[in-house]
Amino acid sequence: MPEIISAEARPLAQPAQAARPLHLIANRASGSGEGPRLEELAAERCRELGRELVVHVPDSPSGLAQAAERARRAAQADGGVVIAAGGDGTVRTVAQVLAGSEVPMAVVPIGTFNFFARNYRIPEDMEGALEVALHGQPQAVNLGQVNGHVFLVNASFGLYAKAIAERERSTSRFGRNRAVVIASTVISMLRGHPVMDVELEIAGVSQRVRTPMVFVGNNALQLKDVSLDVARCMGDGQLAVVVLRPVSWWGMLKLTLNGLLRMLSQEQSLESFCAHRLLIRRRRGRVRVALDGELLRLETPLEFRSWDDALSLMSPPLAEARRTEEELTAAAPGADAAPTGGVAPGSVAMKEDVAG
């Protein structure tokens, strides 16, 4: 996917980062709850390198955005890097705060699927991802956006958003792991969703459609993972739009099986296309939208767009990224599908920032 690298992310001119402070935001509820271990590892590594580490602790489970804002202000003042540690939902919350600023963001993926980190060849092991935060290359990254809210991987409403809501109920009861997530999603898909009347507008041209689901993707890896050829949209700096036609229960069963078998390219119930901007109108004033697994209620119309160069992301050095890409491509199903202040050396100044 070399063309996707150049289109989705390109190097930014940045000052040397050897002495940049690190501002760590760890969502201790993400994935397997490895946030505290990450803090210990980061403190040890920064001590070895003589780098300053500031840990920004959310003052409540809902205080992640406020912690990210404190980290952004601090990083702007000292030229530091903000580290978002967690799953795609946690990273999205931090990216919402950093988007449009010059503050670079690093990612330590400790969530369930980590599509965003994997898409940019950031290692899924904690130690490797932390090394990218310390020594990586800043890249300009495109984000998706709907009504002012950014998304890294996907945004959707209708059936898929309902599946996300039911998935959250299941994981709170049975634990957050891939088996629970997949089983809950399959059951929810088979239960279906009422058909919605919506109007899609692209480049001034409108079309009314009846659909149980609209899905907008901004992650080539996720789309390639289920063999959807609109993964190529990211290479053109666009979003991938997937609209589900009304189907019977048997049609939904076939769609679900094709998704599990990563064969959605053969699914005739899906209409897909690329768009830089998409406007969706519904008669209902508010609609539940899932953004990277987080549920929001947004006013209609929904305006989706690709936000070019929205975020500065710490990524692996080019040679390492190419090696990682080759490994991902070799391991991926359908790999032949369409492309888709100063600190004394040897010491560490570690601070913990808690909302007052």
C-alpha cells in the first residue's frame, strides 16, 4: 500500500525532538487495562533517555477530553508530544482536541482492535509503540469529520450504530474482548434495523435512498480486512461510503457470513463509493451516530468530509514502516486486493497532572 502512505500521511518539517517532553494520557479502562503498566514503562524509558514525562490523569471516567486539553496546552507551551494510550475510541477523543493544532500525537494501542494504529504501522506491543512516540517521524494525517466531530476509523448510523450500542452492553456484562465483540455484533446484525429514508448529496447532486445503514470509512486497513475495494478511497484523500440496500433476514445472514469470511467484495446488497464531502438529510432532527465505537446524538443534516492534514502523528521511520507494511500485507487476507525545559542526561523529571 505505498500509495496510501503518501496520500494519507506525509512527513512534516519539525524541529529535532530528542529533548521533547512527553505528555501521557492513559485510559486505564481501555482493552486489558494496561494503562498503569504503560506509565511505569514510560517513566523508566524516559529516565534512561533524560526525557521529561508528564502524566495527565482524567479526573473522572468522562474526563478524558479535559485531560487531553490540559495536555495540549502544556505541549504547546513546552514543544512536547501528546501520547494517547488506549483503543480507537480513546485515541479519537484525544485527536478531537489536537486536530488542527501543531501539537504532535503519538499512539500506544491498548484497545481491542486498534485499527488506527495498525493502519499507520504503529506496533501493537507497548514497548514498540512507545519507541515510536520517543523517536518517530511526525506525519500529516487525514481525519474524517461529521458535524465538527472527528473520526479516525469510521462513522455510521442505523444498523451498525445499533450494533455498537448492543456491543457496549455485552462487553460491560461479559468483558471487553474480541470474541464478545464479534458475537454481539453478529447477533445485532441478524436482528436487523428499520429501513430509513435518507437523501444523499454529493457534489451538488442529490439522491433519495432507503437503507438500514450508512457507513463512512476513513481506514484503509479495516476496509481491506473485509475485502471492500473502497479502501482505495483513502489513497485519493477521500472517505469510503457504504450504503446497505434493504435486505431480508436471509440476505442479512448472507451479508454477515460474508463479513466474517472477509468476502464483502462479493456482496450485492452493498453500494459503495468515494466522496470528499457527503451531506445526508433525514426527516428526524437527531440521529444516533457511532464514531470509532463511541455513540453520539447529532443534529441532521449530517455533513461528512475528509479533513486533509488534520493531525500530526508520530509514525515509525520510513524504513521501519516499509518493513511493517510488508509484514501486514503478507499476513492480511486478500493481500492482492485493490490498494488500498532541559533535563540532565540520565535523569527524568516525571510529573503527574490531575485536574484541580
